[in-house]
Amino acid sequence: MTQTFKATNFKRLIGEATITPSGNELVVLAGKNKAGKSSFREAMQSLLKYASKLIPDPIHEGETESRAEFIDTELGVRLLRVWKRKADGTITSTFSAYALDGAKYPSAVALVAELTGGILLDPSEFVNFDEKKQREELLRQVKLPFDIDKLAAERKGIFDGRTDKNNEVKRLAAQLKGFAALDANVPTEQLSAVTLYAEMDAIRTNNEHVEQLLGAHEVAVNALEAATHAGRAASAALDKARADHTAALAAEKAASEASAQGQIQSTDAVTAQLASIDETNEKVREQIARAALADELDTSTAQADGLTSKLNAIDKRKTDGLAAAKFPVEGLSVDENGITVNGLSFLSLSESEQLWVALRIATAGNPKLKLIFLKNGDAFDDETLAKVQEYAAEKGWTIIADRGRDNSNDFGIVFEEGILAVSK
């Protein structure tokens, strides 16, 4: 594969600058500040990240036209963007795409979208995204067995419900503490004065009946004594007395049996209940309310425990799903706020570490055109830069990086005062 990058009179560039890398590799654009290396990179990026809004000052001062051109022989495409300054000072821009045989594509923008597959062309952009945008970009490249945001919304609903239920449990428990302990001697239902008075009337009626039976028994005893006396005194009437005696014995027996069936009852217990009926009923009402509150507390506690189980199930599903997902970098994951790396927030990493992770995320896909730009190559030291070079060769990507630090001029493509000083 041969790729050619060409920029002419773009921003700080003077004349034409052409770079043809030898293959999939890291291409370092070296030079001092304002030497033209960023202008070259921006010219190339304007082809692959086309925006209808005009780039500020795209034509070098004193020139009337600037160009950005990219050719890929393996893909068989040529992208060309031309800026022209009119006589009145206004600037126009055209963007075209061609096959290598000269045939023009109907839409250069559509072709670029097809070639790049919507990848993030500059990892520096990823680093500058807010946490929400970073998370969205990463999740766009990771297959999960669920919609993580819907799962989070479901969890929030359950969590809020459990919070409400726990507050209810606390409220009920506090109310329950205000009740006296259960008293086994207190009736389960309130006493009725009407019932107690009816019970008193029944006792009185029973006692009156028993007293009548006792009176009848006393009469029978007296009759027996009189008959016995008469029998002793009147031998002439012995037979009659014996008969009367026998009859009296029978009557006495019957009266005795009848009187035995009745028993005088005491009203003391009912009287005592009537005397304390208001106090007793107050205790009954309190214990009924306490029992109802205890039941409500048990129900709410069980419901809160059930919601906790649901939260645990959602958390396990999320943890298992994220653990099984294939992320571009080992240890990479997401939480509710953004991206994490080995459990740490992405924002807590150094700039070099952030760019390295962002590069891995940006190159996680498999577009037709594997081309990445690193705006801030200065964030990489020589060791990390070597790692980027190795990664580019392994994955088949071309990575173009601005870098002015340290010894970049020794191995990079050097720009000096807007001119490509060393061609590669």
C-alpha cells in the first residue's frame, strides 16, 4: 500500500509539502513552534473530517489558493480539497473524491464516511471530550448484553423506591417504639359495658332462682320435721304419718336435687371490670394499634429487602456484562460517570496515559482507511512513542503525530518556517 499526503500553501505552509510513508507506521511531524507541522496535519484532517464551515485563514498570506490532497493506492482513492481567495477577499472551498483512473465520486463526504466508518480521527479530541461524551464514544465500540443506560435508569428507579421504603421502615419503627410492650393480661378486643351489664342481670336472675329453690328446700325440711313429730305423737295416725313421711322424703329429695342445680354467683369480677372498663379498653386499643403497626413494619421491611435483592441482581448483571465485554484496552470499563481504567477514573490518568488509551479506543474498529492523527504528540516520551510505533505496525494503522520535543528532529519529518525541510 502506498499513501501520499500533500499540502500546498495551507496556513503556515509555504509551497508544497509531500509525505509518502513507507508503510503502516508512526509518522512524526517534527519542528519548532509555528514551523508548519500542525498546518500540514490540519490540512490532512480537513480531508477526513470535512466540515462545511470554512477553516479560518486556510490560505498562506500572499497566496490565492491552497490545497490538501490524499492518495491511497490500495483503496484506489484520491481526495482533494481546494481553497481559493477571490478578488474581494472572500474564500471558497471545494471538496472532491476521485478514483485513481480519474472518475469522480458523486459525494466526497459520503466516500470519506464509508472509508473511515465514523472513527475518531484524533485521540486528542477524545481526551478533550467531557466524561459523558467519552463514555458514549467508548460504548459505541463495545458490545454489551444490555443497554447500560437503561439498566442504570432501572436501577435508579428501584434504588429510589428502596430509599422511600427504608424511610417508611424507619418511620414505622420509631412509631412502634412509642408503644408500651405487649401485655398478655389485656384482652384482645375492647370490653362492652352493655355486655357486662347484661352479664350482671343474668347473674342476678340466676341468684334469685337459686334463692327460690333454697326457700322451697327449707319449706320441705320443715314439713318433714312436722310430719316426723306428728308421727311420734299420734300413733293412731302412724300409717298416715308414715305415708306423709315417705312423701315428704320424696319431696325433700326432689327439692334437694333442684337446689343443687343452682349456685349463687359473685358479681365482684364483673363489677371490677366495669370499674376499669375505660382503662382496659384504652390498653386494648393501644395493643391493637401496636399489632397493626408491627404488621405494617414487617411488610415494609420485607418489601425493602426485596428491592435490595433486585438491586443486587442488577449490579451483578452489570458487573458480569462489563467483565465479559471486550474493551479496546485491558482494564478499561465504564461507570455511571464516565470511563475507568483499572478502577481509576480516566481523568485521573496522566496526559500521556490518557492519549495512549484514547489511541487504543480510536483504533478499536476496522475501517477501510486506518489513519489516525495525534495533535499532541509532545505528550509522549520516547519510550511511549516507540510503543505507539510498534502498535501502528502491529495493527496496520498509519499514525501521524505532531511532536517538537526532545530529539524529534532526529527521526521525524522536519518542518522549518513553513517548509518541509527533510522529506521521507
